[in-house]
Amino acid sequence: MKRVIALFSVILVLNYFHKAVFCQENALSAVTGYEALQQKIQSLDSESDLLTTEIIGQSVEGRNLVAMKFSAGVFGTDDSKTKVLIFAQQHGNEQSGKEGALLLASWLLRTENQSILQNMDVAVVPQVNPDGSEANRRRNANNADLNRNHLILTEPETQALHHFFKQYLFEVTLDVHEYSPYSEEWKKYGYRKNTDVALGSCTNPSISAELRELSNTQALPYIMKHLEDMGFKSFVYCPGGPPELDYIRHSTFDINDGRQSFGIQQSFSFIQEGMNGTDMFAENIAFRARGQMEGMAALLNFVHSNAAEIKETVHRERLALFNADKTRKVSIQAIHVSDGRILRLPLFSYRSGRDTVVEVKDYRPVVRSITDAALPLGYLIPITNNELNVWANRQGLVKSALPSDKSLRYDHYFIHAIDSIDFEGDVTVDPVAELMPFKELFVPGDYVFYPASQIKGNMMAIALEPKSILGLVTYPLYSNLLVAGSFFPVIRVTEKD
Ligand SMILES: [Zn+2]
């Protein structure tokens, strides 16, 4: 009898072992690892003349960052075409973006979809963070959150992406992510978000109002309808909550993420957030990948049908960035506010096990600027200030000589004190700064001039104004730029009245 029990136990253990190994293998094979991804891209590339690949950079651990470039001609050379950049997996534990990007690549190469490339060139970077992906970890190998790194650009992965953007000045960008709705806080609340694919547009008030309007009234409804038609629950990206504890908004207005860092250069720019598995890895990966792909494909279809209007608006707004108009302003402090609407938020009820709708009273969909800075003609950075010049170079800021046809005025900020301020739960530095005329002998050779009339003009002002709650001084790396009782090192150059 003992023997029979022992044998039975052995079978049970073996069976358990087999199941564990099998499930793990199954899960692993469902997610494309780095090496397999390179092979898949190579084999797609060799199958079709529409696709060329480019290595746009390397990760911290030396893995290649690859862009798949789809074009019916020579990529990026035909100005009549709208250029689209889709990038995924900045966060390594959001696996479905990469898988969806691979599905999209196959979709684009199917004969019936190739008409899309008549008026568009499409670049897809399926994996911005391969090191994080291999470890199924959010951050890169330097422990940096890449999607908070687009202003300071300290990481090779974000540097590569912005360098690639600059090469082609894409008119449309989409940053693909996943969100996780399974927190204890929401469980306690009794509900959780259950949207398969959420979509977000830009919210920073210095991004073209016209592009934001076109996103919110036309592009997002089009993409969401397509997703619903294909069997995926879709809604506008609504971080925050649970209701009653925290308000609901449309994500941050900070320009340090993928969506807004390209948006602030007046791109038609979006974020897509699929829903992660409870294991934050491979659970339900085929469905998640398909949802991501359908969202990306719907954006491409929308751009294909509205290419002329999008391209024209983007170009007009970009031209305005080159206009040194004295009335130009950028928002350096803003808050989320209500517009009186009550949000009907789709949620999953833990109690009933079904989807339901909850009315959210504290809904703040509008970003209102509370402090604007007038744009100067440009900023002067002392040549001796290594960290600021390194930053300007990483951002690829254009330098020029000081304008010789205007009578110029030089001002700089005196920092009386450094306070802190609570902006929607984020405590950030708040210098008491007073703008004063520059009284020392001005030696032009001691400074590098960065004119505001460039594609990154708005970004530069938001980064360099010391009172900006999105500025460089809010990052530990640059906090030493603020010294109480001293002048801020950057000089504002304006035209004398
Ligand atoms: Zn993410």
C-alpha cells in the first residue's frame, strides 16, 4: 500500500512538474525575446521590398534598437507623403506593444493593406527598451524610466529615438504602452478599469490647440470605434482614481514622455495603453497583441484618409515655431481643471464580476495654464556651463549668432530663495526668481546663443525657465542650477522696446 501511495505521489509530483514547465514554456514562447525579434524583423525584411530596417542606436547593455521602415518608394524622400512613427515597449514589462508592432508589420505587408503606403511612410520601432524587456522590468539597465526621460535625454534609448525623429521630422507619432489595473487600492474600491485598449492625445497647453482638437474630436473616436468593432473594449486614456480618493484626468501634461515630447514639436501625437495581464508578462498575450495592433492600424487608416489636413496643420504649426513673434508664449505652470462634465467611466465590478459604468464627479479633463512665459528671441548659455551645453547638444538644439539686425536686451533671473510647491501632489522646487537686466560687461564669446525660432523652441523655454514646473531645475541632475542669492546661469535675449 505504501508503495502504491509513493508511486502515486511520484506521478503527482511529475505531473505538477510537467505542468509548471509546460506552462512556463508556453508563456515564454508566446512572448518574443530579443534574439527572436531580430530574426523576425530580418525575415520580414528579406520577404518584402516595402520594408528596410535601420539600427537607430544601442541600449545600455549594447542591444540593437531597430526601426522597420515601410515605404512604397525610398523612405522619407517623398515630401508629399505623411511620415508616421510608431514606437513601443519603452517599458520592458509591457510586452504586448512589441508583439502588436510585429503583427502590424505583417499587416502592412499584406497586399490588401499596401495602399496605405501610397501617401504615407511608416516607421515602427517595436522595442525601445530591449534590456528591460529581457528582464521583464519597467526600467532600462540604468534603472531609468525611459518615458520620463524625454526632456533630459540622459539615456541612450531615448537619445536614439529623438535622433531618429529628427532625421525625418515625423508628422504623426504613436507611443505604445500597457497599463495595469490590478492595484490593491482599486480592489478595495470594488472596481477596476477594464478597457482593453485606451487612447490618449496630447494635453500640454503649448501644443497646437488645433492638433489637439483634431485628435480628440476625430482621430480618437475613429480609432476607438474601430477597436469596438473588432471586439476590443476601448476608451479614452484616463489615469488617476479611484474616484472619491483621487480625481480622474487625461494623464500628465509633462513634456518628458514620448507622446508630449514629440507633441511639443507640433506632431500629431498619441499614446496607446493596452491592458496588461495580471502576471505583468505573457498572460492573454495573443489577445493583448491583437488589440494593440488594431489600435495602431486604425491610426494608420485615419491618417491615410486625412493625410492632407494633418500634414497641412502640422506644417503650419511648425512654421509658427520659427516665428519670433513677441506675442508667443509658453505655459510653464498648469493645472487640471473640470469643465463641468461628469465622466461616465467604464469599470469592472469585483462584486458582480461584470462590467459597469461609474459616474465620476471629480473629473478634470482640461489643462489650464496658470503661468505663461513670453518667448524671448533666444537663450544664452555660458560656454563654461558644461551640463547645460551637453543637454542642448543631446536635444540637438540649433545654435546661431545673435541677431544683428535688432537692438537687444539681456536679462537674467536673480534667485532670492528656493521654496517648494505642491502641484497636484507633486512637490517641486519653486524658486523666488526676479528678472533683472544683465549689468556685467557682456562678452558674446562667453555664451552660446540658442534662438527660440526652432522646432524645439517651445520645449527649450519650458526646460530653461527657472519657474517652470516641467523645467530642468525640477530634476535632481540639474537642481544645482538654482542657488539662492545668485543669478540663474541662463540669459534671456529679447528685442528692446
Ligand atoms: Zn508604459
